[in-house]
Amino acid sequence: MEQKPKPINKNGRNQPQPPAVKKKKKPVTMDHVLLALGETLDEREQRIKGLFNFFDVSNIGYLDSKSIETGLNGLMIPADYKYAKDLLDVCDANNDGRVDYQEFKKYMDDKELELYRIFQSIDVEHNGCITPEELYDALLRAEFEKLGVLNECSWC
């Protein structure tokens, strides 16, 4: 991308530029997720309900640890995967050992919003695509944050 020449003052020096104003980030909503996925609210509801039904093979209206484990195996996701364990632990809001559809849907809403926020933080050009450079930079930032040196790094 071609850079614009910096304005030059009457002394022949580069004129200082005012600091860039950061735009205040608006909260991410499900509307953003729907737009990104190209889904209507009804289509999303059908997708989430279909996934719930995939796990609820007995058609009893709730998921327990066995149905979650069986469903994850069907998706080729190891049952000990981090988010697999979250599914029962986090979804079961009323602690009855079961996940009903509303609990499942809330979990899916939260996870899709989280993934959208992560995608947006990596997609710095906000063009709907993550370039290899953006991914590389994000991985570097994550590693620096993990090591606790991001604040000490002047070029990050």
C-alpha cells in the first residue's frame, strides 16, 4: 500500500501529525455475529436447535454428561477437550446435572460472541479476512501477553 507523503512545514521539516484518535469500540451484539455468518435469526435458531438435537439423540429434551460425550465423539472432538468440559460445567445454570435447550443456547450465544470478538481483534484491517500477517501478529501478542512482557515491549 502506498503511503501518503508527510506534510512539510516552512523550515523543510516533516510537520508533526496529531495523534490518531481511537474510535470508541461499540459493544458486540448478536446482530454482528448474524451479519458475519450471513444468517437470519431464524436460520441461526434452526442451526443451534439442530446441534442440540444432534447431542440429544434420545430426544428427552436435555443433555447429560453421557449424551455430551457421545455427541462430541460423533463430531470427532475428544471429550477431555477444554470446551467439551465447559459444556456441562458452564451450561448447567441450575446445577441439576442436565443442560436444557435454553441453557445450551445461552452457552452457544456466549461462545459465538467470544469468537466474534477474537476474530475482530485479529482482523485489524476489518475486511472479514485474517491475513497471515494479522495471524502472526496476534500470535506474537498472545505469546508476549503470556510471558507478561507486552507492556515492556516498545515495538509491539
